[in-house]
Amino acid sequence: MAPRRSEHHAACTGPQRSTDTAAPSSDEAFRKLRTLPPGPERDALREETVCAWLPMAYRLASRFRNRGEPMDDLRQVAAMGLVKAVDRYDPARGKAFETYAVPTVTGELKRHFRDHTWDVHVPRRVQDLRNQVRTARRDLAQRLGGRAPTCAEIAAEADLTEEDVLLGLEALESYSALSLDAEPAGADGGGTLADRLGSWDHALDVAVDREAAKPGLRKLPERERTILYLRYFRDMTQLGIAQHLGISQMHVSRLISRSCARVRAGALKETGTRERARALSGTA
């Protein structure tokens, strides 16, 4: 949604101080604003003060140009930030108004970009369509007494096709990514998007490791394969295997260590070969 047009942004249409000249001296005006009761006199002084400082706000807005936002919108945002600064500034604290106003206006501009700009890269044409559709829809809504304009009316107003209008309308709703804490569209049972994300299944690692180990197991001598089978699939102890095969337990221990090292080395080599093949196929 475009920023609400500031009444001060629209009202300050007379000659304004150049942005290249020194800031206006308005200490007396601010002191008077703090003491005047609500009424026409205070409103007029407030308006005059805002208009006097508006060039500074516009200068700050110009620092954010070429970032996909219309300059007129940025000026409106800066004007609203300036109004906040004028209303909140207290000259009794001894700080110059400009020292207080610059971070206030800049913060308002940054907040606008945070809330209204893209989280992902969007083609320039789509951004332009979004700006055209937003402006046309806003102008039409004012002329139609608040009624939402139809797609055909927006297309005629902006001199676009209805297909482009739909693309622009979609872009208006696509500024930022959904939070994982958000409720999924159409969900009636509660829960969040994060609840629908799968978790890592460690059984997949086991399956991958088994496949990677198979070539190395096939290359082992039969006795060593038998020892590994008895140890890891029949859950026999080293002493039980030694008695079953008629060899010493120490020899069984050495054979298990050597066999596992060979299978592990073969599995790592197999995995590395697959990764390289996958990388090469991706660049082919």
C-alpha cells in the first residue's frame, strides 16, 4: 500500500527554501509551539514550521532514490517523518532540531523500505507494473468514493492490459516472505507453516552409508566378510567368533579393525566419486 499522502506534503506548495541553503532558524517557533494551546494559531505555526524544514526531509528522501520506490512516495514518507519530528521535538533539551529530525526522518524511510519492499529479486518490469497499478488504484478509489476499482477500470486508468494489471496486483501482495510462524492459507486446524516442514530422517543416512559400503564389503575375503556378519548382524562377541572360527580373539579383533578400515575407505571413495559425478553433470 502506498504511504498515506501527508497533508503537509500537499499544503507546502509555495516557494520553499533551497535544499542548498542553511537550515531555517526556528528555535523561537519550536518554543512557541510548546506553549501554545491547541487551536488555529498553533496549527498555522506547526504548518509553517513543517514547510520550512520540508526541503531537508526531501534531501534525505533523495538518498533512497533508485531503490525501486517512486520518488513521490519517498517524499511523502519523509514528510510524515518530519511531522513526527516537529510534534515530538522539545527545545528545552538543548539539542538542535536538525540533530533530532534527521534520524527521525531517516528511520521513517528505512521503516518504509523494511515494510514495503521486496525480500527477493523481482524483475524491474514487474516492479514498474506494481507502481503503475498502485497509483491507478489509489487515484480511482478517490474518484469512486472509496469503492474498489475493477481490474478493467485499473487497466483503462493506467493504460495497461488486464493481464499486466493482474501481474501488478499480484506483485503488490508479494513484498515479503511469509513467516514460518504464520498460519497456512486455508488451514482450519491451527498450526503454522513451520509445523509442515519435514525433519531430517537419520535413517536416510544409514541407507546411504549401507549402499556406499557394499562395494567394499564385496571385495573383502570371505572369512573377513563372515567375521563382520557375525559381529554386526548376529551380534556375536569377539570371543564367540574366535571360538566359532577356531582362531584367537586377538586375531579376530585385528581382522575386524582392518576390514572396517578397508570398507570405510572404499565407502568414502565411492561417495566422493558420486559427488564429483553429480557436480560434473550439473555443469554439463
